[in-house]
Amino acid sequence: MKNNKKFYDVREIKDLRDLINQSAKLYSDRPAFEVKDKSGKQYQITYKQYHEEIQALGTALVDMGLSGEKIAVGGDNSYEWCLSYMATVTGVGVIVPVDKELLFDDINMILNTADVKLFFCDKKIAKKLNERKDELKKDLTVVMMHTQKEDGVLNITDLVAKGKELLKNGDTRYLDAEIDPEAMCSLLFTSGTTGMSKGVMLCHKNFCYEVKAAMGVIKIYPEDCGISMLPLHHTYESTIILFFAPYCGAKVTFCDGFKYVLKNMKEFNPSVFVAVPLLLETVHRRLMKAVAAKPHGLTLFKVGSVLVKAAAKVGIDLKKVFFKEIIDTFGGNMRLIICGAAPINPQILKDFEAFGIQIIFGYGLTECAPLAILNHDRLHLAESVGEVIPGSEAKILDPDENGVGEICVKGDMVMLGYYNNPEETAKVIDKDGWFHTGDLGYMDKKGCFYISGRCKNVIVTSNGKNIYPEELEYHLSTDIRVGEALVLGDKNSKGEVIVAARIFPNFEELSDRYGKSADKFTDDELKKIFKEVVDGVNAKLPPFKKIVDFKIRRTEFVKTTTSKIMRHKNND
């Protein structure tokens, strides 16, 4: 099914340099970023300044002989991270974003596989590199992203200053560089496991297409302020922060870390932010717990939700009458959350909408730069990930008797392929240009898509039934006593495949409910509590889907940097 719906006018952009050039003209004196200095004082960087520093840094990189080369960037989210990325892709070479959490071996593998010539990084990554510097590429230049000067250390501030001087003296090599919209400009490695990583090759055309498609159905205003919290090395975060925001003239701020999210929101008063379900689930759980603790709290919440929704239909805003305390928790201005990367409890979407905060929930992959299917300003579905983005196509391949099959998408957002890996590329992009996502789902009569799970995660029981673990994990997560859950196939004493679960309790909830600290719960007590939880889930399921066995963990699951639980033996 192809989607051609657009609600908002979009302007043309031919490449990422064109995007940032347009933004500098349209929003010259508006703030592109609001950041904090070493003392914690906030200050703004305008689009004009951002544009000038991109050009200066790009000019300095060209002067270093880096035209056409690969340049890596890694570290905490920051203005300098964004500057490094944009200077590279708008006239120098190919950017290689690196996960800041990777260990030396994985970082070094990426640097060598991509033949990176220069690495912008922060002090944490520099420390990892220095500990084993003899193993690094001999032609690698390391540039620190912090602004403090250190003897013998090249830093980004020095390069910007050098570039400004070169521009002043008439150096136009960077400015005159030709950009091929269909040539690779970004190389992203999808796994941090040495030997298993696949480099996803994306181009200007992919990103510009994403911007125009999304902005045709989602409205972001110049007055909006976005807070960046998820790691920028992920396309999900970087596409929205680096491309959506400047296209619309919005301002970007940076979170100091997960535990400082609400503190930072009160500092910056953002109106938009990008989230993953785990974060929203955690925040929602705490908000609803606070609501329930008040006299008649849940009753008043339900009444308020109905009245706010009814009033909104006739143009009356009652959100702050009923939910001021909740709205203030997010800084007072939050209106839009863009969420993806994993399934989410539909009730969370409904509750946030009651607060007056819209959640746009969608589906995507790094290979699709990353958005492929999403809800939008006129499609507020709680159970579905929405429609394929405008101008693209999506279909269900080989649906079973329930309509579930592999989701395939086609459009200008699909990657060029996997780096130096034509065999793997051919496995996922067929001769007709369809990208085979590896995800299972179905489509309703209106063309809206629903995700069932990953092909590789499907549990096939001994009687031949297919079970999607993500569905059962969702059901388990609806019980507040469950902190995290992982469902997998296991074998019983007869060697038959059964459905098993691994559960990490919400010890905070258990402590409040049973009046004792986490370390005081015996294994038998936890087993009894969660047998009740599992029995409750099983009561909602047909016999072949029932969870037959479960184990309790006392430590959190190992997760990716976007808070997805990793399905490997360390989480068994």
C-alpha cells in the first residue's frame, strides 16, 4: 500500500548542506541550541552562528586533507557532537557515529573497518583510546570535542578558529565542494559485537526524504524547544535533532542523563522530546502512583480525562485545571513526544493525551533512516504504529491465517546497502527495491500497521504454533509489580519447546506494597508473588501461548543504549 497523504506544505531541500543553508537564512537570529557552560549557566547559539561554525570546521577539515574521507564522532550528546556531524556531511566526507558505551575492541573494529581518518570524541572515549593507543590506526587523528585548551591536544575549538581564518583569507574549497545526494554520507554500525556489525550506508537523499515526508504530517514550529536525551549515534535521535529541528527552525537542548531528565525539563521548558517506551513507562508509573496516593485520585483523574477531552473538541483548554502538577513535571510546555524503538502499552498513550501531551508513536529501522511507518497529527492510534510515511509503500509478505507476515517497505528512505557486504544487502533488499525488515506484523483494512515481533524471536512450539514473545512481554509489563520482562523459548524435561519468562521485579513497588526492602524478599516469596502475575497473564491467553515456566532476576537486564533488552545468554 502506498501513502500519498500530506497535510502541511513542505519546502524542497536537495541535500543536507542545502537544508542548513536554508535554515541559516530563514531563522538566522533564532536560537538553534541552548546549552550550559561549565558553571551551569545557560546560553544560546543562533542558527547564524551554527552555520558559520559548520562552515569553519568543514573548511579546517578540508585543509587537513580529509575530503572524501570517513570521520567518526562519539561521546555525550552535545553541541560539539552536532557540529562535528554536520560539518562532515555538508562538504567534507562520510560521518561514522560511534556508540559512546562501546569498549575499546568494538570502537577499534569500527575505526578499522570504516578506515576512519579522524575521530571527534569526548574525554571518556579518549581515555579508552589512550589506554591502548598502540593498537590504534597509525593514520588516525583524535580531536577532543570539549572546548578547554590542553597542550599537545587538538580540540574542536582550535579547528573552528583555524577554519574561520582560512575562510577570511578566501579559502572556498569546502564551500565549493560538490555534494552527490545519492552518495553515502553516513555510515552507522548496527551492532557493537565484534564480527557481527553491519555498516548501514545512508545518503543525503535518504535523510532529506525523511524530513519532507515527516514534516508533511507532523507539525514542529520555530517556537518549539526539543530536548535531546537518547544517544545521538542512533539515527532515531540524530535525524530528529540534526535535521527535523533545523528544517523547522526549532531549538535543541541537551539532557544531562536519564536521572536528570525531569530536572533538565524544568531548566529548559521543552515542548518536544524523543523518547523510548521504557522511559515513558517509568515516568507514567511514577505519575500514576502519585495520582493514586491522593484522596479519590484515580477517580478524579478519570473524570478529568473525560472533561479535558470533551472541552478540547469545542476549543476549551482545561488541561491545566486538572493536570497542572503533571504538566509542570515536564517543564510546563511539553506538547509532543515522538516515541519508537519498542512496543508500548496503549494506555500510556491515552493517559498522556489526557494530560494534553501528544505521543506520536511509530516504527522504523536504521536501514530506513529511520522512520518507515508512523502515527501523525491526524492519526492518534494507541495500538497501531500508524501508516507508511508519505510517498512510500509497505506490504505484508506471506501473511499467515491471521494476516501476520513480514513487513516490507519501499521508498527513498531505504539505505544504499550494507558497507562492503553485498551478500547481506541482497538478503534484505530484493530486485524490486523492497526492504525486508525482519519484523512481523499485520495491516488492517485502513492501511494501518501493527507490529507482532521479530522474525528471529518467534518461538515455534512443539505443536508447530508460532508465538511472538513481544506480545507476552507486553502483557507482563502491564502489571506494576513487573519492572522488566523477557520471554523466550525453552525446553521441558521431555525436550519439548515451551514458553518461558525471565522477570526483573519492580522492587520499588514491592517495597511499598509489602513494607520491606528489596533484599528482604526471599526467593520463595518472589516466586509466589510472580506466580500470581503469570497466572493473571495466562488467563488472558489461549492455551498454546501460556507461559509455562518463569525465573526471577535480582538484577536488571542488559540493555542497548536505547534501553532495549538484549536477547542473549547474559539475560537468560
